[in-house]
Amino acid sequence: MSTLFVALARENPWPGIAVASLNLIVAVSLVGVSLLLGVTISVLAWAHALANREPAPVRHAANRRGFA
């Protein structure tokens, strides 16, 4: 059976090319989705950290000069 399949693939390469291009499209789509998900998670984590940040204490100029 495999010999028949190889003989058919030699005569007509289009089904193999179609499957290979479909595999390429699926692979590129998965890479794109994973990159988009990674960027989305990073932006959400940054926004969450920014929202939970406590304000920095304000120091007056007299305190920063110190004693000379």
C-alpha cells in the first residue's frame, strides 16, 4: 500500500504541497496567537502593577540638603 502511495505522490505532487502549505499556515497561526497572548498578558500584568502601586512619599528640599 505504501508503494502505491509513493507512486501516486511521484505522479501528482499537489496533494503533498497542499498538506505542507496547510501545515505552514497552521504553524504561523499558532505562533501569532502565542505572541498575541504573551503581549496581552504582559500588558495586563503591567497595568495591574501600575494600578496597585502606592504613591511615593514627597520629600521637601530642606530634608534633602542635609547638614553641612
